[in-house]
Amino acid sequence: MIKYYDRSRRRLVYIRRGADSAYWEDRWSSKDDARITSTASNRFFVATTARYLPPGSCVLDGGCGMADKVFALHDAGFFACGVDFAMETLVRARRVAPALHLVAANVEALPFHDGSLDGCWSIGVIEHFFEGFQPIAAEVRRVLRPGGILFLTFPVLSPVRRLKAGLGLYAAWDAPLTPPPADFYQFALSPDPVAEIFAGLGFTLLARVPHGGMRGLKEEMPRAHGLARLVTRAGGSFRKALRDGIDRMASRGVGHTMLLVLRREP
């Protein structure tokens, strides 16, 4: 993975391999089936959904991959559905959890009626679109009802990443905007421009939550991550509590992702 800093657009550019359907099929094929029905790892997503929407709400995971979050939401009493373009992965998820509502489709053309959804999760999707995510944003607005909630996550240009960019610790991005590089993987985005695009479509920002502190430490401050791992080798429930505490604290400065919670206005 190579990272470049695009100064004019305040974002990191990750070069590795294009995130097309073949990439995701390969990635998900290496994961165990048990991941699909594991709810423990998805407690954050369920708890966040429940904070804004009551059980029984119709919630989409747009770009659901193995559908583990669809399963967790379904298990928590939501009417959950998932959309993805990795068809083999969806077939596998249906085989493991046949009760799930899963559809093979593109997030830029969602197979739902206008205003038919109460909520939508977009987890690590918009950053993979080199030419911009505006079509996805417009499509999410179309399918959400007035008052519906969008839960949007993406890799973020965190304070530590901004500091490193200012110090010139990333190579400068000077490639043309079009066509997209074949090996473009994703961006790490500044949250304010993302929120502004959704505000222009009639969304109100309700919350921003930095997330993924341990992953951010591993990626941007490997020595600190090594120390954190050493600290969290304590046994039992204390180990988990300590790790979770370090993750939350680290998320403020070096979190890998940002969650924006947005409400679609009439």
C-alpha cells in the first residue's frame, strides 16, 4: 500500500489494487463463514442504529459484503436488507443465513422505491469512487424517507494524518484527475467537505464519531501500536476493556475512520 497526499483536495490517495468486484470476492473468500453470523463484532453498529431508529425500522446496508452487519441488525429486530455487487459473496451469505434480504445491485442504482427506507448504513464505500461519490449520495437521499437516518463511514484525514501531511511525510499526489489509476484503492477524506456535500442534498449532520483508533495507530504510528498491543496482553475481560479504552482514546487523534450520522430533511 502506497499513500499520497492530495493537498488541493485535502485527502490521502491509497494505491494498491482497484476495489472492483473481483477484489472484494477475493477478499471475502478468505474469511470464515462464522463471520456472517457473528453479532459480537457488530455491537457498535447495532447500538448506533438503535440510538436513532426503533426496532422494526427498515435499514439498508449499502455495500454489505458478507452481510454480517445485515445479520446483526436482523438479529436485533430491525428489518434489515443488504446490497452488494460481489455476487458470489452474496450467494455464500444467503446459504449461511437464508432469512436475510440480500440483493445484487450497484450502490449508484439502488433497487428501492423513493422514500422507502428508514435508515441506511454506508460502511467504507464512498472512498473507493475516484471520480466522486455524489451519485451515491443522491441515490441514498432518494431512497430514504424524510427524517430517515444515514450512517456514513469512511477513512478519515485524522489529526495525526493531517500533521504528517503538513510535515511532508507522504509523497505528493500530482497525477491527473482522469482517468482513474488502475491501481487506485481508496481515499482518506476530510469530514467537512463530505458533510457539505450531503448538506447540499438536504441532510442535517447529527453527529460525527471518530472510530478505529487501534487500526489508525497500527497504520500511522506503528511503534505506539506495538506498545498498545503489549499493554492489552493482560488476560480476560480486563484485556478487552483496556483495549477498548485505548481504541476510544486513540480514535480522537488517529482514528482510521469517521462516522457521520445525518438526517434526511423533507
